[in-house]
Amino acid sequence: MKTVSMCALLLMSLFSAVGWAKDYQGIEWPDLMPPEDLEALLNRPEWIDEVPEGGVADEMPPAGEGLPQDDPYSRALRSATTVPEFDGKAIRMPGFVVPLRFDDEQRITEFLLVPFFGACIHLPPPPPNQVIYATFEEGIILDALYYPYWVSGTLSVELIETDVSQAAYQMVVDKMELYEED
């Protein structure tokens, strides 16, 4: 009888633990953009490829300077408009880590999650709706910044200003693992 009770308790514990596990929704970076921003970025305006009269491409002004600011493409490049349906969602997505804060063991505990290597390190940074401010209590030690990661956690919609970039989303990270295609 004691063996049956122990087995029943073990099974109940197992089912209970499974019930507490989060079911992460897999998303990609374009999912975090409202449809109008994505549409604008997918349809580059002609002026992007124009070279000023008498100029050469190498003499173009730095990114964002002297360019139209009121067209949909330019607005999408600066957009902090979010997708409210992701607020409070448990998600899993790939990205690159831009370290912000370390603990005593040099584990990264706060970082920006970005869609491509070098984002936020080279100017200009991605639009705020393509940057996630992340906190990871466990922390992670990176072998190299150019390795992508799968990051799982709970996303929230809130604009955060860091020294490096604005982020339109925040995430409390539950786990991270090196990126491998599923």
C-alpha cells in the first residue's frame, strides 16, 4: 500500500510540474512590428538609392541625416509602435545579446536583445519596436557576442531608454540557449 501511495504522489508531482511549465509562443522579429511599419520597410522608397547631384555614394550624409522624416519608411525606422497582443505573453525568439549589466561573476543579467549582430553597437540602432530590454536573474556568460541565442521569457510592452538604445519591449528571461534552427 505504501508503494502505491508513493507512486501516486510521484505521478501527481510530475503532472503538477508539467502544468506549471510555460508554453512559449515562438515568434520572429517582424511579429513585433505593426503591419504598417512592416509594410513600409518592405517597400523601400526610391530616394534611398538616389545619389545627390554631383555626389557619390561615399559622400552621402550619415544614416538618418538629411533624409525625409515624414514618409512611412522613415517613420518605421524610428517606430516605437508595438503589438499590444504580446503584452504578458510567454514567448521564445532568436536574437543577439548587447550586454548592459553584469553580476559579480561576470554573468550578463541585463541586456538588449536585437535582431542582428552589431545592432546598437553601430549607429543607428534598430527601431525601438525591434529592441527588447531583457533581465535574466540567472545571468549568462557569453563566449562571443556574434553567437545568436534562443531566448524564452515573458514579454511586456513598455518603452525603456538605455544608454545604447530605446526598447519598446521588455522581457523577463526564463532561459537562454545557443541558437540552432528548429
